[in-house]
Amino acid sequence: MTHRIMLMADTHGRTDFAVEPTGLVIHAGDLTRLGDLDELEEQAKWLAWIPAERVVVIAGNHDLCFEKTPEEARAILDRYRITYLEDAGAEVLGYKIWGSPWSLECGYWAFMGDEAALAEKYAMIPDDIDILIAHGPPKGIGDRVWSGESVGSVALADAIARVKPRLTVHGHIHEDIGVRRHP
């Protein structure tokens, strides 16, 4: 099983990215800027337009509509046949995928918690997944802010060490984007 996978996060409503045909699109949250349903609708239309076999998304801290009006937000994604994961898993194109929208507290946004709360959420991740999608980063990987401080979650790093997924996708920290390989 090999598919081309397009990874993204923190698009915040933007749709001006270059795209190519792919098997799977994974969006690791912050689809919107302010978290309203109209923004989500526009982002869902764009994601559905990408030439891909499947699209899987999670919410991020800006995606307030998934906390305030979850049924309506999920209905939008369902209309566009986009798989939404919120502390849940799905098998997509032969991959076992788990998605979690949580990140460490920083302001008054959606899906925020302290390390203890995140540890409870990440304890639900099964051991046999291939792909883990989380909005906030694990401690030490893609988690450096402008000051140089590492702001990732120890609980997520521990979960990744336990589960050992083939691929981990996250966003949230705009200053530390990129792809990293780990043994």
C-alpha cells in the first residue's frame, strides 16, 4: 500500500496553494481564521476540489465551530465527503488513522488543555495506527516559537513513543514548519 499523501495545516481559510493529484489529503487543523461556519464551508469546498481520492481533517484551536456548533460543522464536511476525526480513528485507503484536535493552552480558543488533560486524550490513541494527526506538536518536534522556546506537548511525545506511527502530522506552531524524519 503506497499512496501519495499531501500534508497541510493552518491554512486559516486560504485556498491559494499549489496542489497536485494525490491519493490522500491530510489537514491537521486550523482550517479557519475565526472559526465560523461560512469559513469552514469555503475551506471544505476547496479541499473537495483538490484532485484526491480521500480527504481527512481534524479541527484546530481556531476551528471554534467544531466546539460551538459541532453538528453543523460536521454536516458541512459530510456534504463534501471529507472525513473528520475528533479523538477518533478511521481506516482510509488502507491506513489506520487517528486524529485529535487538542493543543496546549494558549489563549481562549478551541480544544485547549493542560498536559494532564492532553494525556487523557492521547491515552485513547490505539497502538496499531499508521498515521497520527494532532493539531498541537509534540515536545521537541516542530514546536519552537520565535523566542526559541519549545512549546510542544510532553503527553503527545509520550503517546508517539508508545504508538510508533509510521507518520505523524501536526501544525499549530507557524514558526516551525517543515518535514522531519525520525528513526
